[in-house]
Amino acid sequence: MWSTVDRYVLSEIVKVFAAIMATLLLVVASMLFLRTLEQVDLGALQADALVQFLWLQLLRDTSTLIAPAVFLSVLMALGRLARDSELIALTAGGIGPFRLFRSVLLFALPMVLVAGWFSLVLQPMASAEIELIESRQDDQATRISGLQAGRFYDQDAGLVTFYATSIDQGGRFENVFVQDRRSNPPLLVIAAHGYYLDSSDGGDQAVVLERGARFDGVAGRLDYQITDFERLTYYVGTDAAADSRRRRAATPTTQLLRSDDLRDKAELGHRLAMIMGVITLSLLAIPLTQLSPRRRSTGRLFLAFLAYFAFFNGMRLAEEWMILGVTPAWLGVVWYQAVILGVVYLALVPGSYGARRLIARLRRR
């Protein structure tokens, strides 16, 4: 049975959570809307698919918002109770700070189910639908949108640079510049005209360049070569790493469970980390709440910021270490959350009122 205190604390947390989640969704939806409008303007997305595409993106990204929203709501709700001396009143009535764990977990555990539904089911489903919409667009318009006029386009981790001053309605480039540092010696191509070469087999991006010059080597060396051409087919390449990440994000969770690939395991660990993060961040917020309003809370707020920053950066670090083999595969990518919990509790709990009472009782015995 839920006590009166449980219902009161839970209602305070839920009210703050609803406000924070609505704000985060509004901010993310605004950013996604502007980005989607840009894609429509560039021709990479059809206007009639704008609303569906925006909704799927928001559905995909909601899983990453639940854990931080839970952390902020618990921290702010308990902070308000502490600021109004309600936590001190509860302690005087025999309900100590450790009693708050039950109230917080009554809120966090249902949110774990919600986060699990979004991370394990809705997020890969939305990612797959987004890929399907993108694949249905006109292939040539989609590829050209990546080669925008008046902008430098980097490919293959910045080893290939492409630039065109203008692109007409027919998709023809004017004043094309290509620098390729993948080859040895490096290659530089300048052409007056060019156009995208349609590739229906999903291969590398290629452009046909007309009336230009090709420069092989490093200027100043004896082996520097200049070759004029009337027509040259040049392969720009595709960002295979980015495509692989997008495909993996759209992979169903059941398929990831059956895979032995380390990158698939890292993706599965990423989804599980967002679920476990709801419990971890909820438990982190309790010791970060300042009990007495007469004491400065600057140090705890700074520690809360560090814990929040370490949480999300630790997740990316744990994934990279697992993929690179720095950490064993059996350790997964959730271990960093236990490390953060341990550091925060070791820093704050030993000096808390409840810990001092417990130590005093043990000494009397």
C-alpha cells in the first residue's frame, strides 16, 4: 500500500516530470522541424512526407529524453521539498532521507517500462520507417542534396572534398572543385561543368566532370603532373560508417540479441543503457538533494552537473571501448553507471545526516 508520503512525493515528481518532458519535446520538435524543412527545401524530402517524417524522428529521439527528464524532475521536486523545509519536517516525523528511495522508485519503475518500450520497440521501428521514406525519394535528388551548391562537401572522414559554385534545375554543376587525399600522391580536379551519375545499384557516388584539368602530386615536386580532359568520371564515395550506423539503429532488438557482432552488441547495450539510466539517474538525484535550506547547495548542484555530463559521455565511451576491445564483451556498456553511482554516493552519503546517525548507533553498540 502507498502511504500518504509516497503519494505526496510522487505527485510532486510527476508534475515536474510532465512540465520538463513537454518542454524537451517542444524544443526537440522545433529543431527537427527546422531540419526537416531544410531537407524539403533542398529536395531531399518530398513535402507531402514532412509531417510523417517529423513524427517518426520525434518518436525515435524520445527514448533519449526520458532518462534526463526523470533525473531533472526528481532533482527539482526533492530540491523544492528541501528548500521549503518539508524534508526536514519528514525527518522530524521519523521519515528519513533513505525513506525517499521508496517514493522515488515508485515513480522510476513505471518509467523504466515506458523507456524500455521506446528504446527496444519504437526507436528501431521509427528508424526503419525513416530509412524507408528516405529510400523512396528520388535517388538523384537525394544524392545531389548532399552536394549542395556553394558549400564544401566532405566524404570519407574528410579525405575527399567536393565543391560546386552552382547547381541548375537539371542537376548540372558549374565550376567544380574536387580534392582527394585518399590517393598517394593526392589528387586535385577542377572542371567547368559536371553532373551526378545515377547509380541504381546503391554503389559509390560518382560525378561526370567536363572540360577540366587533373593535378596529381604535390606542387613543387618533380613528379607533379597536370592532365587536361574533356570528360572524366570521378567516384566521390559513400559514407559507409554513417550508413552502417543508420542501419544498425533500425535493426530490431530481437535481431541484435541473436547477433555476435560487437557493434550490434554495442547498439543493444546503448538501448539498455537508456533504460537502466532511468533507475541510475533517479538514485543519483536523492543524495544530490540538499537537506537543509540554510546550507549552500552550490557544491551539490555542480556535482549534479558533473554526474549528468559523465553519464551520457560515459555511455559513448563505454560503447567505443567495447567495439575497440578495450573492455571485454561480457562487461557490456552499462558498467559506467555503477561507477558514477559509487563515486557520487561515496562523496555525499558518508557526510549525510542519516549516515551519521547510523555510524553513531553502531559505535554505541
